[in-house]
Amino acid sequence: MPQESNKAVVQRHFDDVLNAGNLAVVDEIYTDDVLFHGPQGIVQGKGPIQAWVGMMHRAFSEFTTDVEMMVAEDDRVVAKVIARACHRRPFMDAPATDCHVVIPMTIIFHLRDGRIAELENIYDSQAFADQLGSSLPLMHKL
Amino acid sequence: MSVEENKRVVERFMDRIVLGRDMDAVDELCASDVVYRMPVGVAYGRSGLKAMFTKTFGAFPDCRILPEFHVAERDHVITRATMRATLTGAFEDRSPTGRKLVLPQVWDFRLADAVIADIHVSYDTRLLMDLLGIPPTRAVEY
């Protein structure tokens, strides 16, 4: 069923790219023109995703995303996840806080030919900033 | 219930209640013990849901929340929606006229017995506050 193979690709995004920080997998599971709703607004290409994953792994240790639920239909998968991390190094304007953050997130994926062509993350950046004890104005674009 | 039937219930909910503000439709489309969760609160039961919506619409009288697309599987329908408003109230030194609010949202519906049993709405509260011109407050430090 297409939903199951699409879900498997999305699971690799979380397990291999985000959790393991395996940037080589980016070449396998994203289209070349992948659209990423990320820190600079909507950006295109695999480079921004690799840069963002690298930035998160440099600033946060014990970085894991646990997939609570996936809902898939046609060429879309929605994943509801809990991201957990420990803020060990400077991140944007915030010096390291050693704070543990726990953030529920909803990520919407659009797939084409078995690869991720678009992803959008919707979550409460205020909750993220509160847990870091900061009021980072840029957080909502992350 | 089929996925198509679930989507139709959700479409009716978004159209008649969220857009049309017809609170009578809550009795028809929602379970008596429906639970509605959003970043700033929880509402229990049909009367709780009606009160929450009435309060929200009172705070944003000219807002429209429009579905972009649905992703449905099993007993869930996940709706990517956009909240739009034109802000006409002045706030501090911000220009009051014509400022547009565009807020991405995710509405996660769980259905049971042909009605809506749970609703979980996600959005970025920091982004909403920024769009409203409300500055961040520092989290309380203990």
C-alpha cells in the first residue's frame, strides 16, 4: 500500500536523519527540489535540511524525536511527534542552558515518487522558548 | 465509518461551526463527551466546546479559519488550516490598518461512532502573538 511505504520513508526522516544525524540519508529520501518550511521561511533543496539538522545536533545533545502517531493518505503523511533534547551549546541567541526540552510537534510531509518533496513543521515555539528560559524572537521561524 | 465519511463530518464541522459559527451543529457533529484541546486551554463536552468557540470568536470577530487539505486514515482526520484576519485595532506603536494575520494551524480530529470525539488544535502561539503585535514575556524562573 502506498501509505505504508510513504510512512516508512517518513520514519527514516526521524530515525536516520533527525535522531542519528545521518546526513547521507538526505540524498536518499528527499527530492532535489524538496521544500522545507524552516528557519528562513520556505527554502528549497537538500542543503537547508542538512544545515538545520547539523545546527540542532551541534546545540542539542540527546536529541530524539519519538513518533506518537502517523496518519497517511494519498501522497501525504502527517506525523505527530515529541522532540526531546538537552541544550548543551549556544543556539541562536541563547547561551547553553543545560535545559531539557520536550516539545510536541506536527510535521506534514508531501511525497513524490517515494521521496519527501515538502515538509512543514507546526509547533508552539513559545513553549520551546519558555523551556529554554528565553524569549527568542526568531524561534517561531524554526 | 469510512475515511470518506469521517472527512465529510470534519468538513461539515469546519464549515458550519468554525466558519459559520453555528453552535447548534456541535450537538449533531460532536460526541457528548467531546474533548477539545488547543495550546491555551482545554474544553470538555459540548457546552465546553461551544463556550470555547464563542470566546474565541469574540476575541477575533473577523477571523476566518479555512481548511487547506485533510489527511485521513483509520479514525483520524488531520486538517491543515489557515487562520486569517485583517487587524484593525491599534496596538502600541504598530500601524493599525490593514495588517494581515495568517496563522498556520493543524486540527487533529478523532472520530468514533460517526461523530467527533476529540479535537487537538496546534499552532505557534509565539507567531500568533507576534502577528498581533504582543511582545513576548519572559518565562517565570523559579
